[in-house]
Amino acid sequence: MLLQSEGRLVSACVNAEDALALDASEPFDLVITDVTLPGMSGLEFSARLLSADAARQIIVCSGYQLDREIGELGGRNVRTLVKPFGIDELESVLDRVEASLSSER
């Protein structure tokens, strides 16, 4: 509910596999994922998304800094939010993503 606002359509998935299936039919503009997911990890999920589109916008949430892991993913639009984070921090990252998406269009 915190993510919903005017101009945002939010889809929630219980795991990476469901998200990949949904993304295949209509690619997401932005994916927000946790590192720890049932089944496929959030990093593996991100790598799969980036293999299809290296410019993909992804936010990875983790309790740890992931600088090395994010660097290995190679996506230029992959951001990290370290938990716990506040709504202001989330909104700030979302504003940057939305600005980046607007400049690409």
C-alpha cells in the first residue's frame, strides 16, 4: 500500500518465479525485491531480469550492504535499500527511478 500512488500500478508476487511469469507477459518498469525469497534468491531473480534487459530498473532490499553483489549483476539501474529503511528513503529512491524512467522516454 505504501508504494501505491497516482501513476503507479503495483503488482505483488509471492516469489521470483511468479514475478518472472507476470513480467514475461507485460514487463515491469521497476522491480523491487528482497534478497531472501522462497526458491530463487532476489539476486538470481535480478540477474535473470537483467539478462533480458540490462537497463532494467531494480531495487534490491537487504539487511546488508551488497556493493560487490550489485556490481557483479552489472545493471546500471540497480539500487540497494538497506533494511531497516524508512518510507522517506523508499520515496527518495522511487523518485530517482521515476526521473530516470521519464528521461528514457
